[in-house]
Amino acid sequence: MIRSSCCRKLSTQCKTNAWTRFPQHGFSTQSGLFPEEHMIHTSPQISDFNSHAYASMLQNCIINGESTTGKSLHCHILKRGGCLDVFAYNVLLNMYVKSDLLSDAHKVFDEMPERNTVSFVTLIQGCAMALRFVEGIELFFRLHREGHELNPFVFTTILKVLVSMEWAELGWGVHACIQKLGHGSDAFVGTALIDAYSACGLVDPAREAFNEIIHKDMVSWTGMVTCYAENGFFEEALELFSRMRMVELKPNNFTLVSVFKALLGVGAVDVGRSIHACALKMRYEMDPYVGAALLDLYTKTEDIEDARRVFEEIPKDDVIPWSFMIARCSQSDRSEEAVELFCQMWQTLVMPNQFTFASVLQACATMAGLDLGKQIHCHVLKVGLDSNVFVSNALMDVYAKCGKMENSVELFMESTNRNDVTWNTLIVGYVQLGDGDKALNLFLDMLGDQVKATEVTYSSVLRACAGLAALEPGTQIHSLTIKTIYDRDIPVANALIDMYAKCGSIKEARLVFNMMSKRDLVSWNAMISGYSMHGLGVEALRIFENMQKTGIRADKLTFVGVLSACSNTGLLDKGQAYFNSMVYDHGIDPCIEHYTCMVGLLGRLGHLDRAVNLIEEMPFEPTVMVWRALLGACVTHKDVELGRISALRVLEMEPQDEATYVLLSNMYATARRWDNVASVRKSMKKKGVKKEPGLSWTENQGTVHYFTVGDASHPDMRLIYGMLEWLNMKTKKAGYVPNCDAILLDVDDDEKSRLLWVHSERLALAFGLIRTPFGSPIRIMKNLRICMDCHAAIKCVSKVVQREIVIRDINRFHHFQNGTCSCGDYW
DNA sequence: CGGCAACTAA
């Protein structure tokens, strides 16, 4: 009687707690799986405290996922002071484990009057589900210590835990134990072993485990096929699959997934199609995993139509097929399609996840679709995924690629989750927009924030250095890459070659190139165009010939380098031959850059008529670069009329291009057509052409020293002007005659000569001569084309002072040495 | 009363 009243009391308690708060999980009369409330009091089994009845009711709770009901049953048992048998306790334990209530499970486990192997295995499962692997392992040891039976269930369970922990050492011990007990022949244990070895990439031991299984079932075969497929043994996977069919085991959906993966690995799409047909016959086409594997197969082999067909067929109530298609479209340059799919998905009410957003935003970034990006940004906020690091990185990338760095920075400032990609996105954004200074500052902040720089970081900041022609920072970053071993990364090494070449250290560039153990197309292209921009055409062509021997196929950019090397060096026959070879041997359609090189090459050697013919013949509208190339040739070869036409074409496209006015004026002056010189000056004034201030700079001991024309602001100015006086005297003696045509101002020749000697590049040169040790090269950068007279003067200086002088102007590098320049006086 | 295998990926 006492028991009964307790029970009544408890049942009302439970009713208020469970029934009112969770009506949907309460005692369900409709399901018929649980007795109605009054039945608890009247049921004879329960009043007799029948463990078996509780066990079966708890089992029903597990099947139906009714943890609340299970809990109240537990309450009943406790209140009645009842003592279940070990079987019923195990079911109770399992009920808590399956309801993700590990601490309750632990409590039950501790309170059980006796435990058996099943109790341990059940709790270990719970620990594994809650990712508390160490606890699981401890229970395994305790099970062993307390002398419970080590049956196959124990091993399948513990092997799974070990795989999750990636604890191989203990795995071997467990395998030894399995063999000692002879459980290796058990299909379940054997398959768990296969999976464990597969996860470690140990295919041979997995195969041994497979061979030991006496009665191999479907799962064992599939496990082994999967092991091969996962570890890149695609042929073996397919071979085992066909053997499996010979023993007349029908593959299931699991098998098919691995087979499709293996087929993708060997690129056998056609076989894939026939197995796809089998899958249809076996009605597995609606399995989401099979669907995803098929999408994987068809999208990776560029067979988008088949992929689309699969996609149309399979169920789309899950985010994965959508994400899959969107991701693959974004990655394979079908951004519009990716966006379209995203819109469709949005309408089906399937919730996009972080992957979906990251992928569709990637498509937006590729398309530079700002409005679209903003709309998706709104969706991201709505869904609350804006704090996800992948999504916010992708958003930052969209804004950066659309040139909206301020928005990108804003997101960066707000972000609470940052990783290396976050920093890289911003750095790459600045580099792409040509803001190298900001990129480098951000790199320093990144290092200060203890974020590890990656290959992407290094190659980007090196690109920034290349753009800024900043040799010293570039060299420092080079040492950082060596320290972190990232210098062995091909893109980083390629960026180093480019950086050294663009900073004037072509020898260092070659050194990096030589040190590379593996080179790709970009490495060769970087080296070829590096030599080309330094006027070392013969070296460039030698590199190109070596490249041919490696079997790496040349592309458009390779030939831009090769042809500009010919152009910069004046190798007409070779240039023509390479141009033909490009078209006929390499099957590359010439683009406007190739034609520009050829126009420059013909023009440089005085074949102005042929250059004009080529312009007329080429299948493109000539760009400003083409006309500039022709203008340069006209200046050199004193063809005033053609030069005038070329200059007008340039000015039509870029009316504010001061350099062109200067060239035009110089040309007229050389031809002594003074009235034309005056009209050029007039039209410059009329059009309000702003002279871009000429700026030259040189690095010295970590500081960049800038000079403008006639600059007197540098602290070493007295020394610099002293040096210039001395150079003036020495070069005059060595035969240098000032070319006053380079000065457009209407002043007398003495004054013109004086003005020439305060050109920014000469100030920088004088500073370099004062501040650098004898014998070391002097590197100067200029933001405009080097002036003709400076070019002549510096050639002379290089002989007088016996120093190598490297000047990078807006077009190329000039290596002055012993009275000559690597450009051969043509640039 | 307990155990083994498969999907996207910035």
C-alpha cells in the first residue's frame, strides 16, 4: 500500500512536470506504445515490480526518442525503491545514452548494483557520442580490470573511439588483443579494424584484417572498397568491387558511394554512367549520399549536363545537394549559374548554411557583383551567419574584389572570429588595388597579432613589394619565408622571382629560380619577363629554350615575355620567328600585347612602314600601348609626321598624358620645328595638362629617400649638390654634351643645362654615390619615363665612377655599366 | 540489453 501511494504521488508530480511542460512528449495514448496514466497503477506487472516490463517500456522510449517519458519511468523506479535486474538497468542506461544525457547515464551506471560487459559498452558509446573519448578509454580499461568478458562488441566500440581519437598506438595493442582472443574472424570486428586502419592510411593491415574475416558480409566488402577508395587506391577499389559482384553480393548505397569516388579517381566517367544505371535499377537514386557522389563525379569531370540531370532528379529538401552545385559552379567559372541556383534554393525554403553562403559569395567576388553581394550580405545577417569566419571572410573578399576596401575593412574591424584567411583576404585586396603600403602595414599587424602567415600571405606581400619596387622589405620577407620553409612553396618562390626582378635585382631573381626544386609555368614566365624588362633579351630567350626542354607548355604570357625580350633587345628575326612559332607550333592566338611587342620591335629597328602595316592588319583596335610603341620608334628614327599621328592617337585616348607631349615636343625640337614646339606647349596649357611631378627614390639602410626635380629639402643637400658639380665636370671631360631639347622651358642653354642637372634621378644618383660603399650597385626608381638627357648623362657617370647603376622607370629597367645601358638606347 | 561502412568545403 505504501508503495502504491508513493506511486500515485509521483505520478501527479511527473504529470505536472512533464505533461504540462512538454505536452508533445508526454504520455502518448495515440501511439499505443505507452500505457495511459491509470494503467501505471493498475498494471499487475508494474505493481509486482517487474524488471522485464520496465525494460520493454524503456525500449519503446528509445525507439520513439521519448526521453521525457523515459525519465519519468526512471522516477517511478526510484520512488518505489525498486531494484531492476542488470538487463533492465542496461536498457535504462541506453535510454539516457541515446537521449544524449550522459551525466544521467553515468549516475545510473554508478548506482547499478551489478554491471556486465553490456553496461560498459553502452556507457562507452555514450562517452563516444559526447566526444568524451578519454572517459571511454578509461571505462574500457576498467571493464578489463574488473574481469568482464571481452567480446566482439567491446572491440567494435573501442575501435570506433580510437579512430575518433586518432590514437594509433593503442589501436595496435587492441588489435593484438583481438587476435589473441580470435575475434578477428568476426565480421563486425574485422570491419571495424578495416575502418581503423583505413583512417590511418594503412591499407595493407586493413587488407589483412579483411582477409581474416571468415563470413564476409556486405559491410565488410564495402568497408574494404571504401578503404581503397579513401586512400587513393582507386584501381584496387574497383577490382575488389568486381570481385564482390562475382561472389554475388549486391552492392548497396554505401558501396556505390565509394565506387563512384574510385571511378572519379581513375577518371572513368563512362563506367560511372553504367553504374549510375545500376543504382537507378536498385532504386538508390534517391539516397542523398549516392546523389552527392554522383554530383561529385559529374561536376568534377566537367560534365555539367549530367550533373544537372542528377540534380534535377534527386531530393532537394536538404542543403547538401544545393551547396554542392553552388560550390562547384562557383569554382568552375560559372558564377551566374551559382547565383541562380542560390536564388532557387532561397525560394524552396531550404536554409543555406555557411558553405552555401561562402560558395555563392565566392561567385559574387568572381563576378565583382557588388549589388548581389550586398543582397546576400543581408541574407547572411538575417540567418545570423555573419559571425561565421568563413562567411565573413567571403563577404570581405566580395567587397575587396569590388574595390570597396572600406567596407571590407569595416567587416574586418567588426569580426570577432578571425583566422589567417581573414588577414590574407584584406592583404590580397590591397595588393590587387595597388595599395602595397597598406598591404605591408597590415602584414606587420598580422605578425604582431601572432597570426601565422601562410603561403598566400607571403606571395601577396611579395607582390606588394614588387609593385612598390621595395627591395629591402622584399628581402626581409624573403628571409621570413626561409625561416618558415615557405620559400619551398612554388607560388612563394615565383613571387620572390618577380619581386627581385621588379626591384632591380635580376641576379637574386635568377638565384631563387635556380634554387627551386620544382618549377611551374609561372616560374618560367616570371624569369623570362624578368630578364626581358631588364633588357637581357638573350638570357630571356635562353630561359625560354630551357623551358621547352622541360615539357611545360608555354602560354600567352610566356610569349609576351619572349616577344618583349626580342623587342627590348632588337632581335627582329628571332622575334618574327617566335611570333610565327607561337601561332603555328603552340596554337596560341596572338593577343594585343603580342602585337604591341611586334610593333615596338619593328619600329625600334626603323621598319616604321612595316609597323604601320601590322597595326592595320591586326584583328584588334589598337590600344594606347600600341600607339605609344610607334611614337617611341618615331622619336628614335626622327619620323616627325608619323610621330605626330601616333601622338595624336595617344592623346585621343589619354588626353592628360604628359609624357607624350614631352616626346612630341622633343621630336619637333630635334627637327628644329620651333613653332610646333610652341604649339605643343600651348595646347598643353589649354588642356590643363598637369605635369605629374617626377619622383625618384632610392633605399638606403631601411629608409626610402625621395627626390623631386630641384629638390633642396634633403638633409644631405650640400653634399648632393657638391657631388653633382663634380659629376658635371667629370662627364663634360668624358665627352658628355647636354641635350637641352629635353627642357621645354623657354630659357637659355646654360640655364637648361643647370636644370638638367637637378632632375630627380640625378639627385637620387648623387645621394646613392655618397651613401653606398664603392662597388655596390645603386638602385633608383622613377615614377616617369627616364629623361633622354639623364639617360645619356648616367651612361657617362657609370663609366666615370665605375659603378653599376640600375634605374627602373615607368617602362623598364636600365642597367648602366661602363658607359652603356642594357636598353641599347631604345626604350 | 550493446557493436562495423558513405556526402559539399571557403
